[in-house]
Amino acid sequence: MATGLLKGLGVTFQEMFRPKVTTKYPDEPYVFPNRLRGIQKLYVEKCIVCHQCANICPTQCITIKEKPKTDPAQKKKELAVFDINFEICILCDLCTEVCPTEAIVMTSNVELAETSRADLHKDLPWLEANNTNVREVNKP
Ligand code: SF4
Ligand code: SF4
């Protein structure tokens, strides 16, 4: 009994002088790895409204709507709506992998806690403004 106690105290004593592996999150921000699959960022001007991201999404959490064309000669499609429902997004990265223009990219941001489920539906302005921890490789 006493031997076990001494062994335990010995381990505790040793650990007191080792570098800490814990952090003070959330008081101090934790820097996630650059390749983490976090909440998406949308570059609206790069989007060609091809719907590939929505089509491949396994949980069908992306809603895309195109702006009606006012000029018949207009070739470029424009986004009217681009929503992601983060109640069911599994951050699988498929939407960003399939995007031909890298209009949608993953970030290293995972902080999406909300008190209301409705607040987990993020729209185009929110996704466009999500500049938190965009991967270096995906920055324009
Ligand atoms: S990360 Fe996966 S689940 Fe989330 S929107 Fe993209 S394809 Fe859908
Ligand atoms: S795959 Fe990319 S370009 Fe196509 S609709 Fe989605 S975000 Fe836009």
C-alpha cells in the first residue's frame, strides 16, 4: 500500500517538471493543424453555380439557388442563395474536393457552438465572411 502511494507520488513529482501538454482553451485560442477539416469559407466571385458541391454532399446540407438572368446575353451564372446546414454537415471535405474553381474551401475553424439549432444554418454572407483560419494553400 505504502509502496504504491510512493510510486504514485513519484510519478506526480516527475510530471511537475515536464512541459505541459494541456492548453487554456477557450480562454487562449487553440491553433489547429492547417489541414484540419473545419467550417467552410465561400469565395462567391469564384463560384460558377455548377451545383457539384451540392450534388456530391452525402447529407444534402447545401442549398444553392441561381439569380435569374436579367440580360439574355449574360453567360455567367450568379449565386442568389448558398446555404449550409451545419446541423447535418459532417465536414467530410467532399464539397471542397469536387469544386472546380476552389470557390468553397475548408478552414481550420471548428467553433460553431450555438444555443439555437436555427443558428446552425449558415447563409451566403456568413460563409463569405468566414475568414477564420482559412488554409494557407486556399488563400487567394
Ligand atoms: S463537408 Fe461534406 S457534409 Fe458538409 S457540406 Fe461539404 S460535402 Fe456536405
Ligand atoms: S462546386 Fe464550387 S463552383 Fe460549383 S456551385 Fe459549388 S461552390 Fe460553386
